[in-house]
Amino acid sequence: MSLSADVPVAPPRVNLRALGLLALLAVAVLVVPVIASPYVIEAILLPFLALSLAGLGLNLLTGYGGQVSLGSAAFMAVGAFAAYNFQLRLGVSLPLAIVLAAATAAAIGVVFGLPSLRLRGFYLAVSTLAAQFFVQWALTKFSWFSNDSASGVVAAPRLTVASLDLDAPQGRYLFALTLVVGITFLVHRIVGSRAGVNLIAVRDDETAAKVIGVPVLRTKLVAFAISSAIIGVAGVIWAYAYLRTVEPAGFNLDRSFQVLFIIIIGGLATIRGAFLGAALIVVFPLLLARTSSFAFEGLVDAGVLKLVERVVLGLVIILFLIAEPNGLSAILGRATARLRAVLRRG
Amino acid sequence: MAFFKRMVPALLAAALLGGAPALADEQYFPLQSFRVGPYAAPGSGFFGGFIDYMNLINVRDGGVNGVKLTWSEGETEYEVEKGVEVYQRLKSNPGVAAWNPLSVGIAYAMIDGITKDKTSLVTIDHGRTDTTDGRVFPYVFPLLMNPYSESSGIINYLAAKEGGPDGLKGKKIVVLYHGSPYGKETIPIYDLLARKFGFKVVQIEVPHPGNEQQAQWLQIRRERPDYVVLRGWGVMNPVALTTAQRNGFPATKIIGNVWSNSEEDVLPAGEAAIGYTALTTQASGHDYPVLKDITEQLYDKGLGNLSDRGRIGTVYHNLGIVNGILNVEAVRIAQEKFGHRTLSGDEIRWGFEHLQLSPERVKQLGAENLFHSINVTWDNHEGQGYVTFQQWDGKKWKVVSDWIAPDWALLRPIIEKSAEAYAREKGIKIRTEADVDTVSAK
């Protein structure tokens, strides 16, 4: 049985694409830290990387597995607070803290994934809301999690791996990039493997999957575990590398929706969709704000200008989805296909 | 001759610059404002007042000793990551004076960054309480009143109302607080004050944003407290007042804190707010000379920042004006030491650490009775602001108390302990007085 037909990634001409990705990676690792200003790294690239990774994690569960989740921010919070507490209380090194945080998020993910064995669609979405509210409540209620800090906000510890100090913007960027690239590669392997095919089978028709011998229950729980672990690591990046403070309120329902919109806009069941969606969600509002303040500053009331920006952002998202319900990934796919055709003819 | 003496260096400088027009000295204020979202009312009032005051200094006085004030705004919607983005975007502008994000969450996320930049961060009437300790936080200034002083001021007022320090013995007070870093900040201090004054305290959280409080007020009804202290923010406040009325709890027994004290908090509650009392560090109204100047020199000429003239002199607008006075005076004090020119962030930090405005100086500034005084020192970054209480009569706020001093001596050891723990955790060396005058000119 050929797998490639079912799996959107891993197309036949792997080499060309792999070369392109390698080139992109080389630019991201070698060129970006040198030329990017602290603003670009701190305000654009770091949130982009963190949200891309969260999107990637959710896409595994929702895009590939068909299990809608509204609890992404909760798992980000679990990851961030777990890493903080492992470092604080056990004094473990940062890489180990990240692994332990991912494991903690995975465990919590499995617990809140249990309802998925009986519930589907909207009902499952509502039950994952429970994760969202429960985690935020627990982190606020029990001040032990934030080391009894009066306001519930804790400062993330300095970023050091071995004796390497990564506290400068470039260091934090490379730290985030390493995690994102490594995990993206892992996800790429997972969706191309037997487990990935099982996941898609469960999404497309659960009964049929069961009939042909796919272990439905195990597949769902594994999907919840891996997805939550990845989102947990995204939470670590968000708190440690980007904001550098950890507080429960930052991981609210809005953030969960944001991650869900990223994969819907970017493209469900694709790897690059999470990155494209995160780019749109993070970068586009900033571009819009810069353009409008450049063009209208002082002429229009600042509050009105902001509201107009929101309307424009909403319109752009609606237009994208009307033009291509399969998201930015499909638009990019069509564009490259056309470009290739032109090149071949020329 | 004097004229020529002054002209010669100027001409020399002009010649050295190759005849290019010499750039006027400017001091820049990056504003992390919020004019949309759930907290648009406080945001637009506060930043409107702040901008109005800076504009007044430019229009009326030609700047601070000739140094023009400039500013630009970035919208945060009161969200931490947007605030961080604006901080990163605006911090590279030349001549940054100080940051005023008006958000505890954003302030927390900036502390490391501004300490590295050597630029001051002002959190007027709010902020992280232990940043009052200038030995550990050289660049953070919770000016006028930190959250602990606020709690102490409220309890001192209630005690005076009940006939003295022993008046609260055996009473019961409910603290209804906003479920956010800001709201939670005072939990330990109310426990301490309860022990000291001998009253029973019950603290109840309202989840953000606070537009549903039926459960909380049912609990309050069961507790039957003598007073309810409202530590709200935004939409939580009018909802608290209307829900209290529905549950039969009188508004006269509700005392609001400094972020529950504005017209925007009581007007939507209508009748339910009549008799409600709230703490403030600055009075509302427009009978003060500085507000008359702002009305005549800005709004009458179409230069005012608020789109609705009716909001001139409201609580948030006046807080923005007081915030403007404090920032501008810090710049002025620093200029007296370092020269009448564009100052570095660290030089302005020195100005904030010597921001001492006596009631007489406040009167000179046209702000008598608008706020009392401030007395910032290198190790006390709050500056011992006084508080007063105002009661809502359905149309406007009426001041119902004198200026009241919080119990600073009681609070200081707790602040120092918390700051020292932070210093240990972050490996910060505790400053001494000798470090204050080490000022970076860049």
C-alpha cells in the first residue's frame, strides 16, 4: 500500500523541496541572528516561533486526527509552569526541564483526552474547554505553582544551556529555533509513519478505521499526548524566550482560539500551515498597525484607527478563507505549482 | 556683551555642524496606550490627560527649559504581548525619558529590559509593590501609591469612620478583587491588616473581566460583612455595584480602591452607585489652575486629546495629568543637575529618585488640592503619596475626607523582605546610596 497518496507532506520530488528547506534553515540559523534587529527577533520572530509550534501541535490533533480542541493555551500553561517548577524545585538543567515539562503536558493531555473516547465534534470541543478553565483555575488558585508570588506572575529564570548563556535576543531566538526545527522534523516523521496514517484513518471514518484494525482508542490518546507535549514546549518558548514572565492570565481562552485560528487559516493537516497561519496572525496586525500609524497618525483619533485596523484584519481573514477554504497552505501550493509550470514552459 | 557671550558658542557650534540647522533638544515619551478593548475608558482618559499635560508644557512654556516634549503611541489593548511589542518598537527612538504602560502585566514583562536599557518605568498608583524598594529596583517607580499603601489607606479611613484604631475590632470586611496580577497583589496585606486591627477579612475573587458576579454577591450576602472593599478594574466595577443592589447590599458600605474610582465605573451603574465611596490620589473636577490652562490653551484651540470635552477633569483624565506633572517634574529636576538638554534615561532616573514636590511646589504647578505631595528618595520609589476619599452623588464625586496617610512604617519591612528575596532569586546586587550618583550619560 502506498502511503504518499494519503499524506500531504513527503511528495515524490523530495530532493528539490528538501534543498529549499535546507536553504531556508541555513538562512534562519546563520543569517537572521546577524542581520535581524532586536525588535524583529523579540517582537516578531519569537512569538511567531512559539505560536507556530503550538499550531503544529494542535494540527496533529485537530488537522490530522480530527479531534477539535479548545484547550491549547492550557497545555501551553502546563508546559511553562512545569518547566519553571522543575527548575526551581529540583534544580534540573533547562533541557531536562523542557523534557519533563513536555511529559507533564502529555500526561495532562491524556487525562483531558479521555472524553474523546466517547465524544466527538462539538461535544469534544466543549470537554476540552474544561481543560482550559481547570488548568487556569488551578494555577491561579494554588499559589504554590507560582512560588507564592503575591501577584501570581513569576519571572522566568535566565536561559542557560550547559554553560552557554542564551539570554540575549539572538540566544533566545536560536534556542527557540532549535526546539521548533527539531520538533517539526519529528512531527514530519510521525505523520509519515504508521501512527500518522492511523490518525488520518480515525479522522476520516472512525468505524471504518476500527473495522480495518486501527487501534482507535490508543491512536486518539497518543495523539492527545504528543500534541499536548508539543504545545507544552511551545508554552516554554512563549514564557521563557519570548515574554520572560509566566502568568496564568496570559494563557487564557483567547490564546486557545488564536492557536485554533492559526491552523484553520494556515491549513489543516499540513505542516507548513501552522507556520503560514502563525505568520499571518503575528505579522499582519503589526504591518497593518505600522502602515496605518505611518499614514494617519495625528489625523484620525487613535482609538478609531485601532478599531478600523481590527475590521480590516477580520475582512482579510474572511477573504482568505473564501478564496481558499483549505487555508494559506493550499494557496501557497497552487502558487508554487503555477510557478513551476511557467518555469517548465519557459 | 552678555548677548555676544551667549552667541559665540552657539555660532561656533553651528559652524562645526557644517551650517546645518541645529536640532532642537527633545525629550521623547513612548506611550503604550490602550484605546480599544475592554479597558478603553481608563486608557483613553489616562493617556489623554498625560498627552494634554505634555502638550500644555510645549504650548504654554515652550517645553521644559526649552526642551520640547515629544511622544508617540502604540496600542497594547492592555495585553502583555502587545505591550512588549510596543516596547521593543519604540525603545530605539532617541531621547526616551520613561515608560508608563499603566498595566501591571506589561510592567512585569519589561522590568528586565528597562533595567538593561537604564530607562525608568513608572507605574503610578499601581504596579508591583516591592519595586518601591529602590535598593533592588533602581529603574521602577510605583509613584504616589503602591497597592499596599492603598490597602492601608482604605483600612485607616474605615477605622477613622468607626471611631479610631480600635473601631474595626470584631468587624467583618469582604475584599472583592479582580482575578489578575493586579487584583491578587494585596491578598497578604489585607490578612496582615486584619490581624493588626482585629477585624475578620474574607477575600473573594472575580474572574476577569468580571461581567458576571452573582455567585460572589450571594456569598457576600451569606457573610453579611460590615464593609465590602472593591478592588475592581473596568467593567467589573459597575457590575459589582448593580449586583450589590440586586442583592440588597447598600452602596454606602462599599469602598472602592483607586482603580474603581472613576466616572466610567459609576455612571453605567446608575442609581445603584449613589452613595458609593472610593479612594483616590487625585481629586476629580476642573477647578484647578492647571486644568483651566489645559481647557483654555488646548481644548479651546482644538488641540485637546480627548474627543469628548465632557471628560475633561474626570478621574482618569486627572490621573493622566498628575502622571504628566510627575514625569515632567522628574525631567526638570534632572535638568537642574545635568543641564537643560536632552537627557539620557539614566539621568532621568536620577530625576525620579529626587522627585520631591512639597504642597507649596504643587500649588506653584497649579495643582493644589488636585494631589497632595510626593517625596521620592533613592530607596523609596513610591514617594509617600496621600490618599483621599470621594463619594458619588449620582452626578459627580464629592470629597468626603482629608488627605490620609497610609501606614508606611508597617508596610516597609514586608516590602524590603520581598525585594530582597527577588534580589537573591535574580542575583541582583543591592544598591547603596553611593550608587545613586553613578549616572550613565548614554
